[in-house]
Amino acid sequence: MRSAETLRPWGQLKWLWPKLPKLRWKFVGCVGTEDRTLSAWQFFTAHTGTVDGGFFRIEDLPSRYSEKAKDITNNKVSDLLLIGKPADGIENLELLCSTEDILGRLESIITKCDGNVILDISCFPKRFFFPILRRLFHSDKIHNLLVCCGVPLAYGDDLSEDPTPWDALPTYGQLSYPDKVIETVFLGVGYLPLGFSEVFKTELKNLKVYPFLPVPPFSNRNWQFVNSIQSDIGEGALEEPIRVDSRNVSEAFDYLVARSQNGASPSLVAPFGPKTLSLAMALFSLCSGAPAYYTQPKVYSPNYSSGVALEDGAPSIWTYAIKINGQKVYRLPT
């Protein structure tokens, strides 16, 4: 049982928000093609006058989807402005822009904040929200940090394509020199392996790879992910999947800590799974120094997801307190 001082509040935004301190918050969001892209912003503009902020608009590399994605996102921007014009505006960035561009935009949003930030990762690519989270997590100027993630009604058949080569996510490479010899890989199980089988046979050869299987919601596509890797690299190459509640970031974080011997065993995270499981992996990396590697897709389908899931009649938006009154509630045991 975790002590009161290390409790990690989380839950549906509608339930959690009234229990949080009444502060002025700065919102950092991403507007894209998905219906859930504005769920959290709509909640805050409807329920409070103490939240302002800004948005990223991220453009994929040119593809067969470009025109459709542009049209849908333009409509979402119009909806955003009708819901409530963000004080810090909307800035366009390219998907493979530099880390400096990503963090520069972040600073332009939070520079005048009161130390309280809400990061909505619903539609952020991982190469964006990982470095953003690092900056907010380690900044002494950020006293209270919430991360929220909207839930779609359904995912599309086509999600993404054309992954980049296996590489560290921005700011998540090895932090020591010489590099530690990695012993264990924690693999977030998603819908698309995005070339992970080839990575396993080369860069990760002979390492222990533990798949983190998100449940619920359960999908046969998660098993297809695992089976496709097994068929490529051989039966028994992966360790037995670790089943984790995809909504419970705290539980997933604790699994990562325990399996890595409290962060002492050199490990690497590969966040191919859902955003909430990837959030747990990012937090583990920030606390332990474990690098985070990924094969970032260059193109996302404009039909990545559809609709917005409901929970007790309200949009389903899972929300996690990451810092409270200057204290990080996710940390390694001492």
C-alpha cells in the first residue's frame, strides 16, 4: 500500500477536476484530425474560467493523405476557435522538426504561466509529447502538472505508415558516457509493430524483451502485434507478456520499476503502445535514466480514430497528476 504522501491521483477528468486546487492553469494541446482532439479543451472552457493556453498543429510529411488531413484539421481549428480562442494561439510545426522548435513553442506557451500546466497528449505524436513532458517534469518553475488523454470511440483500420529508423525519442537517449550496456527492453504493445522485428534481430539481439500488454480495453490487434513479432524472430524470443491496465499509469510505472530492480538494471523502453502506457514509460525513463527508442511514423491516417468515448455521459478523458505543489509524485523508491 502506497503511503499518503506518495499517492498519485488519477481518474476521469470530470471526477478529478473538482478535487484539485483552484489555480490558474496553462493548457498545452495539439489540434489534429481526430474527434477527441478538442475534448479536454472543451471541458475546460465550459467548466472554468481559470485555464488558458496554446496549441500545436503538426503537419506530417507529404503523402496520399495530405489534402484530406489538411481539410479535416482546418475544420477542427474552426471548431477550436468557436469553443474558445486560445490566448497563446496555434502554431504550425512539421512532424520531424527539431527538438529546439518543439521546446521553443512550449516555452512560448508557458512563459507567463503561474507554474500550473495541463498537458493534453491525446493527439500529440510521441516525438513531441516525450520531450515536452521532460521539460515540464524537471522544471522547478512548474509546481503542478496534469496530463490528460481523451479516449476515442474507435480506432481506424489504417493508423500510420512509413516509420523512421529506430532511434531515441528527442531528449531520451543515453544520459551517461560511456553508454550503459542495456539488459532489458520494455516493449509497449500497440497495434502496429512499425518495423520492430528487424530492430529486435539487430540492435536488440539477445536481450530480454518484456511486452507490456494493455488491458482493458483488450483488442485482438494487440495479440496480432505480439504474434507478428514472434513469427518474425522465433518462438520464445519474447518474454511472457505483462498485462497492465492501460488506464492505470501508476500501476504500469510500478511494474517497470519492479522489473528493473528499482531502476538499477540497465533497461530501455520502446513505447509502441497506447498513449497512457507510453506516459508510464516516459515517467519511468525520466526517473531512472532509461533511454526511450521508437520508430516514429512519418505519416498518420486522417482516420486514425473516430468519435469520442463517453463515461457517465461525459467525454472520457483520463487525467493524471504528475506534480503536486512542487513535488513529483512519480519517483523511484529510496
